[in-house]
Amino acid sequence: MSITNPSAKERLEILTLRRNQKMARSAHAYMRGNTLKFYEWLETTAGKALPDGPAVWICGDCHVGNLGPLANIKGHVDIQIRDLDQTVIGNPAHDLIRLGLSLATAVRSSNLPGITTAHMIENMIGGYEGALLDRPKKEAKAGADAAAIQRVMQQALRRRWKHLAHERIEDLRPTIPRGDKFWNLTRAEQRDLKTLLKSGELRNLVTALHSRRNDADLQLLDAAYWVKGCSSLGRLRYAVLVGVDHNRRTEGGICFLDIKEATTAVAPRSLDAKMPKDNAVRVVEGARNLSPNLGERMMASRFGDRSVVVRELLPQDLKLEVDQLTQEEAVAAARYLASVVGKAHARQMDEDTRHRWSKTLNEKRSKTLDAPSWLWSSIVDLVGIHEASYLEHCRRLMAAA
């Protein structure tokens, strides 16, 4: 088996093994890589008993790793939702539970006491409601107090092309080194890529940054199949380097494109929701509603017979990693990240809808926890399910070794 030229069958075998190994690292890693468990739970009696929130675009897979700093085309950086593969018009309660589950498993991976989870859920719902009711100063303070958030934001603001190149392709030259992370394209993939690069829509995307000329000369520098994370298993994924007036050596001279196949969302959608039938168009539409910084530099297209999403990666785009947290960091991060999700939901609601949804969130609270009882019980139930499944996953992996 060639490490740089695996066949389609070999690609799947390699990706499956890597996915299973990655998910075995911790219960938190398993939860992030196994969205199906969450969706299966939503079909149970407990999942169907959740309150019906207003039908808005939701992330659909709202775990901590899918939030992070994102730059817009003018260079302004905000924490927003950064992965919209599962976005649908659905129940915002699903995003709240998925985020709470993610934070709870991160707390367990950090060996923090269970009481931290209770404090975290209280602050999470407080941050979400604050965003719904437009209390920006209080939620901004939570972000300032969250050391994990501040670390990644400061890192994002300092980053330039050389940092993106080192991190993504481990090389400053405008080539993509083949090996463990990047594989050669097939002839058919090379042909489909050249067709895509000739489109006017792609030119508009590449030249959208304020530093690039609309009539800039575009040149394909290199492209490779990109070996990516758990949820991308079996999907087409490509890294593409495009020179923009490359011979001029101007700012913005290299564009790093991420081309990702869009497949049918598994996340439950509202029954009367009217969404685009094309999956790539659905992802872009969801991004424009939930994460404007990302949505404005994405486009839907075709790659051969597949529907794909194309976006430019910028140096400031980072993933939040919260595997090791103190109790204070966990609580502050929960409040702030929930406010990010709340803001994404709220921008799609009018004032009356926001207040009605906030009122629903204030119902059915116990005397011992300042959060909806359904949110707490859902997270507790899901943590137990994922812990048991994680151990079984590890046992099967060990038996197959």
C-alpha cells in the first residue's frame, strides 16, 4: 500500500483505522467523533420530550471543537461556529444539549469534580439567555474571564500565512508535502479540480479578500487529498493552493482552499422547514445565518458528480481545544461559548420570538439547579451513554489489534 497513492478502497481502510484510534483517546474525543449516538438519543422518548424551540438554522453538531476564532474577509476576528456539515433548520435545544454534553465530557477528561458540571450548566444557560436578551457586556466579561478562550483568541490575532502553512501543510513553500496527511489526487480528481477552478464563482470567492484585485491572475500551485478528522470519514476532502497574482508577491498572494464534500445531514430538522435540496447550498446557507464571518467566504459547487463546499482557510481560523481545564476556566468558557451559540440563534429571531424562547428556557427548573431540568437530565443521560459506548469502542479496537 502506497502512503501517498492509496486506492479508493485503501483510503477508506486507512481513514477507518485512524478514526477509531482517534476516538479511543478519551471519552471526549469519542463524543466528538460519534455524532450518530447523539442523534439516536434524540429519537428516544427522552429526546422527543424536549421543548420545541423556534425553527431556526442550528449547527446540528454543536460541540466545543466546532467553535473557534473565524476571520471575515476584512480581517476582523470573532468566536463563531466553524463547522456546519450538519446544519439544518431545527430545534435550538439540540445545539444547547450537544454543547452541554461536549463541555461535560471535557470536564471529565480534565478530572474535575462532578459539581463543576452543575456550575457549568447553570452558567451555560445564563450565557445563552444573555445573548437571546441582548446583554453583551455581561457575556463579553465571561469571555474575558475564560482563559482558554483568551489564549486561542490572542493566538488567532497574531497569526499570519507562515503559521497557517506550518500548521496545515508543514511547509512555507507553495507546495503540499505528500505523506501522512496529504495524498496524491487521481487523474479524475485532477480533471474535476481544473474544471472547478475555471468557474467565475470561484474567482469571486478567491478575490473576495480586500487585499486582492478582482482581475488578479489565478494559478493552481498544488492540490492534494486531505486526510482529515473523524466526521469526514469517507467524504471527499481536498487542500488546494492557488496563487493570486503570485508573481507580484503581494499580500494575499497565496489562497489556501478547503474543498469538502457535503452529504445529507443526519441532524433532525423541523417538519415544515424549507431548506435547499443541494447539501452544499444547505451548508452555505446555514453558515451565512449562524456564522457570517465564515459564510461570506464559502461557496457551494460541484466536483464531478459530488456536491462540495469550498472555503478559503485564513490564518486566524482555529479550533478550540478544552481537554484540560481548571474549574474556573470550565465555568467561564461554558458561559461564553453558550452566548456565542445564543447569538447565532438570536440573529434569526425577532424580539417576541426571543422572549418567548427565553421564557420556555426558564420553565421546569428545580430548586437545586438554576437551569432547565430537561437540559440537566439530558446531559446526564447522554454522558452515561457515551461513557459506556466509549469503553466498548476501546475494547473492540484492542480485540482487532
